[in-house]
Amino acid sequence: MSAPVRSWGRVLETRQAAGDTFWIEVDCPRIAAQARPGQFVMLGTGLGDVAAPFLPRPFSIGAREADGRLGFLVRVFGAGTRRLSAVNPGDELLILGPLGRSFSLPADRPIVCLAGGVGLAPFLFVGADARLEKRDVRIVYGERTGDRVFDPELIRRITGVEPDLRTEDGSLGRRGLVIDDLDLDDQPQLLACGPDPMLRACADLALRHGLPLQVSVEEHMGCGVGTCQGCVVLSAAGEWIKSCTEGPVFDARELA
Ligand SMILES: Cc1cc2nc3c(=O)[nH]c(=O)nc-3n(C[C@H](O)[C@H](O)[C@H](O)COP(=O)(O)OP(=O)(O)OC[C@H]3O[C@@H](n4cnc5c(N)ncnc54)[C@H](O)[C@@H]3O)c2cc1C
Ligand code: FES
């Protein structure tokens, strides 16, 4: 894996993709050239941003185009994501990446992505790459309510995949969870990204069906490069491991 790069990237396009969720495209060829699906970057506006200085935050790489463009899904949680959601074309973002371990996709199985909330982001990249390689990929995407659903038309544009939408209140797509009523007869490779309870449910599902599962965890991260210890997760062997450098993608059997 090549070394991460710190680079300024110019914002090319932003759009609101759901009530509190934005899609931001940035010109950043040096990082785009190395990025692999499942990796993330630390994204910030730099300490010179007098409007709202904040430490860079981790974001999955949601898209990588041949022209050097990167795409990020940003959902507003606090001050940092609120500031990022307000950037405009022409603004510069400070980007460190690509970071972490990517998904490892076996050639002999179809791929089923199980996405909860902002856990959709890495699967936009997985879907687009799989389409280029003519791989069979399905994206099952769940949110609590319909107003949080990332624009399905944009998902189709980025990935070429028709998402299988689920909402807990049934206001958009099928009512239910991403693990409900799945057709797994073709023995797919499962990939999952979302909140911890969802990842546990996906691990149970994989065990019940004897299917391989890789999960991408979303622990809080201070540095993204292995120095602050802010991102540790418990391994199956009972050891604390850093999700920024050992993950964020793990074989589910590696984790407690
Ligand atoms: C590897 C990785 C990839 C990610 N990819 C994306 C992405 O593609 N799109 C996206 O919108 N978000 C993503 N996130 C989450 C994103 O990094 C956080 O939402 C962001 O750091 C919050 O910053 P803030 O300054 O807005 O909020 P803060 O002020 O830092 O926090 C606001 C609130 O959110 C809570 N919070 C912050 N981070 C997390 C977290 N990781 N998990 C649970 N609660 C949290 C805080 O405890 C606090 O209550 C990712 C996180 C990781 C670790
Ligand atoms: S985020 Fe600092 S060690 Fe992982």
C-alpha cells in the first residue's frame, strides 16, 4: 500500500442529497490515484479557517473518478460536519489519505453491501468499481426514516446500481432493516458498514448462513494515522486494536 498524501483539494460541486446530508466532489488527483474502496481520508478546512477551525474528521471515500475527482457523503452531526456541509465550489479542503485497509473482494462470489446511514458512503465506491469490473453487486441501504435517505437517483448515477431501500418507518422503500428478507442463495460475499448494533446483526446473519463478512467500523478518530489511540476496537483475541490503521475494514471474525 502506498503512503498517504496530505493535499489541498478544490471543491468542484456540492449538493444536498437528503435533509441533513451533502455530496461533495473535490479535485484531488494525488489521493484519487491511490484510493481503494473501503479506505477513508481525514478531511478538514485547515487551521486558517477563521470561520470554524476544527481538527480534520474521518470520511469514507465515496467515489473516485478517472479525472482525479473524489466524492464524499457528509451528514451533519456536529460543528465539523456542519462546517463541511457549507463549503462551496472553489473552496479548498485539506485532505490526508488514502488511509486504512480497503475491502478485499473475492472474484468468485457476488457482492452484497449492507449499508446503514452514512455507512452507505464506502459502498458507493464499491458499487462504481464493481460496475467497471462487471461484477455482480447489490446495495441494500437502510435509514430510520425516508427524509434521511441519500438521493436514490444520485446512488444510481454514481454506482449504476439500483439500491434496495429499507426504512424503519416504511416511509420510503421497504419497511424493515437491511438484514430482513435477503436473497442469499447465491452465497455472496457480505460487506457491512453502519452503527455497531447493525454490524452485530450482520455478523449473526453471516454466521447463520455460513457466509463471509467484512465490516467497516466507524469509531471516533482523533488522528487517523495510528498515534492517538482514539479509535480502538476489541479484537476476537481480546486485544485492543486501532481501527484507523488495522481497519476500518475487518473480517468480522477478527472482532469481538
Ligand atoms: C472511518 C470512518 C468513516 C466515516 N465516514 C463517514 C462518511 O462517509 N460520511 C459521514 O457523514 N460520516 C462519516 N464518518 C463519521 C464522521 O467522521 C463523524 O460524523 C464526524 O467526525 C463528526 O464530526 P463533527 O465535528 O460534526 O461532530 P462532533 O462534534 O465531533 O460530534 C458530534 C456528535 O456525534 C458523535 N460522533 C462523532 N463521531 C462519531 C462516530 N464516528 N460515531 C458515532 N458518533 C460520533 C459525537 O460523540 C457527538 O455526540 C466516518 C467515521 C469514520 C471513523
Ligand atoms: S485515530 Fe488516532 S490512533 Fe486511530
